[in-house]
Amino acid sequence: MKNKRSLVALLAVGALALGAIPALAMGSGNPYQDAQTGLNYVVYQPSYTAGLALKHFGMTTCGVGRDESLSVQYGSGKKFFTLTESSAKNICPMNMALIRGATRTVVNKPGAGSLAGTQVVTISVGIPRAQLNQFFSHLLPKYAAK
């Protein structure tokens, strides 16, 4: 019985390891760069994050026939911001409920090549306006002309 459990555990670990290899090989290691692939709008990555660490990076479905949107969070607790990026042509209807003490900022960034522009929305808590201005002025496009 012990050998049977060991064999099952070994097979499970092996299957997980084999499943992870292709996923690692396909990614660039930069979630913003990886997200740009397949989207019809320019993805912008902040080079300034007010010293806050990336806590969450995900994609959200925006409906049939629409691109997904980026949903990102930096920091936590009393100082954080969430970042949502979607096509400026087909803005993703997100439930962005404003919590007490939070600031919402919306900025439209230009498109490039055949890609549409981007609407960038942040909801921030505990971040001064000067740092938010720096954040928006340091958004770098991940689009590379081919």
C-alpha cells in the first residue's frame, strides 16, 4: 500500500513538472510583454510604481468580441493601487467601486501601428497626487513594431 501511494505521488509530481515546462518556455518572464501578444490595443507597463511591489497580475474577460483587460495590483494595506488597462475603442465595463479614501484616475494613452489606444484606470489609496503623476508619466508601451 505504501509503494502504491509513493508511485501515485511520484506520477503526480512528474505530471506537474512536465506541464510547467511548456508554460515557462512560452513566457518572456514579463507579464506585460506576454499580455501584449494577442491584444488589439497597446499594453503599457509602469516603470515607476511608488516603490510598491507587484501583488497581482491577471486578465479579465470583457465580453464577446472584445479584448481582455489587464487587472493589476501594486502594494497592499494602507498604500496600494489597482491598474486596469483596456482598449480605448471598446472600454471594458468593469465594476470599479470606489472605496472610501480612494482616488480614481483615468488616462487615455495613444495606440501604435495597427493597435488601438489604451484607457488606463487606477484606483489608489495612500498615494500622493505627485506620485500618481509620476506613475502616469512613466508608462512604457510594450508594443514592438515588427
